[in-house]
Amino acid sequence: MRIRPSSRLLILSPENRVLLFSFCHKGDALSGKSYWATPGGGLEDQESYEQAALRELFEETGLRRTTPGPQIASRDFTMMLPDGENVLAKERYFIIYAERSDPDASGWSRNEKDVIRGHHWWTLEELIKSDETIFPRDLIINLLKSKLAGSSALTPS
């Protein structure tokens, strides 16, 4: 099974809302699947997780940074890509602090334009109460709980 390393972005607003994109697949191996997920994507050749985080941040939101935020989590799991290939996903999560705004979609790939249906800045309460599929729900909820509790470990420098 091919390994697919990727960087994911936990973009937090000053009000402790997290940016998620709504994905809805039609006409591919994931047809009928709808979910909310963090911005991010696979590493390109010779790219580090940190470099991919910065590239994905700009491509998917229009935001520019010179360094990524701290890597706060990682997870490995098997997933199916839209083309039907099963891969071992090796995801690394970075925190980015940003003002709440609409993402700039001008850098989106054709696939992103086909499957991303919108975005929302989620509160902790909305995440806990929602019946929608959210990836990775537990990580995001724990991050927001930690921020609201005043944990200095996740405070921007």
C-alpha cells in the first residue's frame, strides 16, 4: 500500500473558531460521501511537512505565512482517495492563527473546485452538537477545549 504523507491545517480565529471545508463527492470513488475537514493535502516531491503546510495554506485559503504554526498532532490510517486508491495516510497537523475571513479559492485545484461546497468557522459548541461527519472531530474538539481552558501550550508565540 502506498504511503501518502500530508499536512493538515487547524486554522484558528481569535475567537477560537476553527475553519473547516465542506466536501461533497459526486462522480468519483467517494460518490455520495459528504463531510467537513480541515484544509490541507499531500506532500509534493522532496517537500517537508512544514513546506506542504505553508503551500496548502496559501493554495486553499490565500493566507501567506513564512513559517507554519506548531505541529500539534499526527495520525496514520488507511483511506480511499477519490480515484479509488487505498493509501496509508500519514497526516501531520499544524496550528495557524488567522483572522476569520472567507478563504480565497483562486488557488484551488480542479478537484477542490469540484468537491468543496463551502466553509464554516466552527465553534466548540457547534462541533459537539453537530451530527455531520467531521474529520478529525476529536482532535479539533480537544484543541478548542484546551484553548478555552487557557492552556499556554497552544498559545501563539
